[in-house]
Amino acid sequence: MTHKVVPTEDWVAARKELPAREKEFSRLRDELSRRRRDLPWEKVEKEYVFDGPAGKETLADLFNGRSQLITYHFMFDPEWTEGCKSCSLIADHYDPSVVHLEHRDVSLVTVSRAFLPKLQAYRKRMGWNFKWVSAADLEKKQVYYNYTMQPFPVADGPGISVFYKDEAGTVFHTYSSFSRGLDMFITAYHLLDIVPKGRDEAGLPHSMQWLRHHDRY
């Protein structure tokens, strides 16, 4: 790898050109976050039931006494022997955050299609502590994903959804994100973005091809 090398005073001058753009990026990010929070809500009419460690639980039960709920749909097809590598990377990041979220009136629960014993065994292997529940999912040639009906190339797909429960117990869906929208939850990627080689994925067959489960590096 080769790169332009300059004296210290030239490096400082070049670095000083970036703060204005970095501040603008932060301002735009704050504005986007505000617009996410300002989205209209939709009332959840369907009854969702999950298999949890203590038995059957509804979506409302997953709030666990809090008013806000984040659910992460972790790719784990019932036929797979282990969870998705990419979802595992995301889980590596959000697992330590759960205790902090709980002190900000937010519960975070992971949801997958695999049966509960398989999820519990994999969670133990990976050393995670977050709550994980099992959900049945429809297998279709076309699925509703990223806000449209479309053919889906694999058996499962990742996503994150946010819900709010009011004092009367009514549950509202407030936000969802899929695919590249999940990138912002991967701190390792943002750290790679500041090193000289960046994410270094251009020559790979697909992004994240380099990734391994954290106990297999």
C-alpha cells in the first residue's frame, strides 16, 4: 500500500480541512435521527406470539415493563446449525448495550425462526446475555421485505424494528430498518472507516466475505 506522505505542518493543514464536513455530517445525522422519531406510528393489530425462556410470550410481553422495545430479527433458519455470521457481528455489538438501554426505558429482544433450544445453545457458545425468542415464519417464494413484496435469495433476512406501548397497553410500530440500514449498528465498521485501508472489501466476492464468528478467527 502506497500513500502520499507529507511534513507535519502539511498534514495538520490537510486535517484542518475536514472538521467542517465532519460537523455537517453530525448535523445531518442528528436531523435524520429526528425525522426517524417523527415518523407516524401504526397500531399493531396482529397478535404475535413467541417461544421464550419462560414459555409463550406476546409482543406486548416482550416490553418487560418498559414503554419502548427494539426487536432484532437475527437470521437463523430452523435448518441451520449456527446463526448468520453478519447477524452475529451485530449481536456482538448490541449485547453489551442491553443493560444501558434498560435504564433508558428500552427493552431489546432478539427474534429468530430457529427453535428455542438451538438459539439458547448458540447464545451460550457465543457468550451473549440478551433475551432471545423463537418465532415461526412463513416460507414464501416472495416475501415482504424492505417495504415491498420481492423474491428473496436466501431462507432468512435481517432487520430491526421499534415499538412503543402506551399506558393502556396498546402497541405501536414506530420504525423498521433492513439490509444496509443495519450498517449503523456495527461499530467495527465505523472503526474500519477511519483506518488507511477502510473496510477493504472491494476485491471480495461480496461484502462481509471476510467475516467469521468471533470464536473462529
